[in-house]
Amino acid sequence: MDERQKQILKECESLGESEVRHRFYAGEYTAPRDRSLVEGWLGKLQSKRDKEIESRRESREEETLRIARSANRIAWAAIIIASILSALSIIIAIIALSIKTS
């Protein structure tokens, strides 16, 4: 990388993405090497942003899955408790009927 390219990259860092994009699309980087360098710099920023977005999406998906599994366990526990209570109420009803008929 020559001094001109190093200077352009340093300028990009100091200006920030928004200003560099503005200048890029306004045609301020006319030399093919300069345009290519700036385009690559902007592409790296976009790639980094895309990776961060993907990472956050994956984290949300993992959290959603964890919550769904937890809800599933709670639902199964509720079904088991309801079944036990239903069976107990049947047993109590049978005992009550047998006491009443005797």
C-alpha cells in the first residue's frame, strides 16, 4: 500500500462513514484506485455491521428458543398436575358415593 492509499484510508477514518459515502457518491474519488480503496473501506464497514446484526439475531433466536422450551416444561407440569387433581377428584367422588350408599 503506497502513501496515497494510506492517506486516503486515514482521511476516511477521520471523516467517518457518512461523510465518506457522501463524498464517494458525489464523485470526489475519481481515480480508479482511490474509488476502489474507498469502496472497499465502505464495504468492510457494511460487512462488520451485517455481522453484528446477524449476531444479535442469533442471540434473539437462542433466547426465544430458551423461553419456548421453558414454557413447554411448564405446560407439561401443568398437564401432569391437572391429571393428578382430576384423578384425585374421581377417587374422592368414588369414596363419597361408597360412604353414602353404605
